Amino acid sequence: MTATITNPITTGRPVARTVQASVPVCDALTQITTLAWRALIKMSRNPEQLVDVTAMPVLFTVMFGLMFGGPSPAALPTTCRPSSRASSP
């Protein structure tokens, strides 16, 4: 039995490529629309996913808002905070 030794330079290794800093806007929009179209086709075959995508975020927002009593006063801007003074008639 004989063994064949190949030269590592001639193995057909791809040439090192430079990595771009970002994807061009046109390519990004093409990829976004492609993924959105595939998701819509998938939802047309399985309508239960439409409920998952639309109803579940609304349900969780309402549920956690009721459980924890809404946003904390520190998270609100100063113009939206309720006043601590009692209003007198």
C-alpha cells in the first residue's frame, strides 16, 4: 500500500478575501424583502404562525403591564410623571 502526500500549496485552498465593513444598503433591502416574503409564504401555509407573530406580543404586553402595575415612575419622562401634590378644588 502506498501513501500519497499532497503539497499543501496545491490543495485548492481558497484565496484569503477581505471582509467588508458593512453590507450595501441595496443588498440589505433585498435580503430583508426576501426573508419577509419567505415568512409570508410560510404563514399562508400555517396560519397559526400569524397568531404567534401578532397576538402574542400584545398579550404579553398587557399581561405584564397588569401584573407589575405599568411602568415605574422613574422610567417616565418628567412631563409624564404624576404630581405628588394633591390637587385642591
